[in-house]
Amino acid sequence: MRLINAETLKLINFHTPNLPRYAILSHTWGSSEITFRELRNLKMSLKTARIKTKAKAGYYKITKCCEQARLDGLEYVWVDTCCIDKSSSAELSEAINSMYRWYKNAAVCYVYLDDIDLFDPIRASDIGFARGDPEKFWTKCIDLISEKDLGKARWFTRGWTLQELIAPQNVVFYIKGWNYVGNKVSMREKLARITSIDEATLMTRNLEAVSVARRMAWAANRVTTRVEDLAYCLLGIFDVNMPLLYGEGENAFVRLQEEIMKDSEDQSLFAWRPADASEVYNLDLLLPMKPEEGRGVFARHPSEFVVSSAVRPTSSRGEPYTLTNKGVKMEIPILPLERGIFLIILECNYDGDLSHRLGIAVQKLPGGSTSQFIRHDMVGLIKVSQAMAQRADIGTVYLCKKVPNTQDYSSVFKIFRADSHMGYGEIEEASIVSKYSLGDEA
């Protein structure tokens, strides 16, 4: 781990067993951040280059972070923009997979909301009072900004800042000009309402007690610059590691779910709702879909968990499930409905609703084995009464990871030729039909 000396701004490498106490910065990136090379070469640069670097907004954040760390009795700080050599893919991968732990182990996390410029100096006297007693500083309900104004910060919309709020024990908030407005303890009620993360989780940081679906829902409305980062920013939230493959697009989020599945029995992982799904109140009226319109077992984006924040696993987790080349293999209750549609009943329910379990509609994969299913794209989570669930048989099913293309294709090619008896370019049609279907030999 590379840290900045808060006094000299020199970058120093440390190994995990010998890490000193350090402060860590949480912020949103702008267009003028300081890179690793700029900070490393700062004192060796030409005067004009140093002036240009120090004029950047990113340099201001680094120096204020260092000043605050020294005031708090800390000699080192970590800032993501300049403590990672992003030209090294190995170092970047290690940093992203270690990020949650680094924030968790920090002595204090400074959150800088540079897009919020509302401060009441009359109430600032509370700061001095609280600073005089360290215990009060972390617990006194200092209220220097309204929830409405605080919630406008871009920081609450970014994917990476989710773990930066949850992981550290001590989190202090500053707005533009490095003006202190409160901490995670004093503002826990506001933070819970803004982020939909319950106060208990914010305070205890115990994520094992939170369902997979609920954790996904926290990220449902957050964004990242790179599509892949929507998965990578959640590695620490789910305590998993995986290699980074920038360029893979939405598949990164699928890989994240595969990694979660390896260590978790929580079937709320599958309790997501397709973006175009509608409510179905009579299952008998549910129509089958075209196979190519179906969905795989995994969600494409955290936003598909937006309605799943109240989903939790039941006390009975069911049989283990595994990922195979035919899909996710599960021993699970399955109930046939009308028109070739089936209802798979998950071991989860809505919080406080013990009279129902949740199900998902599926249909058989054409051309696949009799136990291969794809998910219905037009219906979300279905509440299933316990009586109905008891009528279901336990069956072995394979929920496809993605929908394979099983459609036959026919192409009509037009053969152009020039003939002495025809005008140049006149067309003689010939139908050449070629068919390709799953399982046919080339």
C-alpha cells in the first residue's frame, strides 16, 4: 500500500503487517486530479510544471486532507487519484480488490463534497465545542447542513463511494472550502434516508446480516464512468475477489454474481426484476414469450434490484446450487402453470411477510434438455402463498446463465449477373436456404 507523508507529500510504500495509522480521502473525481506520476515527480519538476500542478483542484484536496490528518495526529494519508500507479494493470487490480479493506482499516475517512457550498457560520461554534472532547466529536449531533442540501451531493450517486461510506468506522464530512458539517454518527439518520442503508448497518458495518438483494439495491441508482466498475465497486460489499477485465462490459456484473454464488446460499441473489417487467396478478393469464426474449438467471445491472431492498432469505436456505455448462443447477420447488410456463419458488420472502415466499416465472429452453429453463422477461417477482409453495415438487433444474440462440435462420441470396440479353445489373433470383440450429453439424 502506497501512502502520502502528510508533512512532505512524499509517496512511501508499506507492506500490510507494518502499515502505520492513516487517514483516507473519499471524494468524486473531477477533470483536474493529481496523478501518481505528477505527485511523485512534483519536487523534481520544473517550476512552471509545479505551479501548474499546484493550481489543480486535485492538489487542493490532497493538501487539505494532509493538513487535517496532521491536526488529527496522523502522519500518513491515502488518496485514490495519486496513490495508485494506474499504468500498471497488476497494481490497479490489487488496489481495487483491496479497496474495501483499506477504507475499513483507516483511522478516519474524510469525505469531501466539493459541489456543496452551503454553510452556516453561526452554528460553526459547535465544531470547536466538539473538538475539545474527542468522544463528543464523534457522537455529538452536530447539524450544520440540512438533509435536503446534503442529499444534492454528487457523492451519493457514485458507485465507488458506497463502500467508502460503509467500510470506515470514523467518517467525517466536509463541504466546499473544507468546511466541517458532521460525521457518520451524528448524521446517521440523514445518511440512512439518503442512501437507503439502515442505521444499524452504517454503525456496525456488519454486511453478513444483510441479504444479497438488499446490498444490490443500495447500488441500484448509482453510476460509474466505466460499465465494468458497476461490478468492481461492489467487490468489497460482497467480500469477493475477481480479476479485472476492462472491455468486458455488462459481463463483469454477471461474473460478480457468479463469485457471490460460490460463497453464499442466499437465493435473494436471483430475486431481481427485469427492467421491462410488469405486475401479474393472475398467473393463469401469463403468456409464453419468444425464446430469444427470455433472460438468463443473472441480472444485467444493479438497477434490476431496485425493488428488492426488502427481500431477505428464509431460515431454510434449501439445497446447494452450482454453476455448470448447462446453467445454474438447483434442487428447488417448481410448479407448472398454464401454457408451458413454470414457477420456481425461491427460499426468500419480503421482510416481515412470513405468509408468502417469492417466485420467478420460467419456461423451458427450446432445443435444450427437459430441465433447462430461461427466465420470463415480462414478469418480476411473484408472491407465492405458503399453501401454494407446499404443492410444488422439488425438481432438478438448470437456469441458463444466458439465453442461447436456438432460432433457425434462413437467408435468401440474390445472385447478380450480367447477361448479353439483359441490361447490366439486372437480377436473377435464386433461393439458397441454409439452416443452422443448435446441435446441427456444420
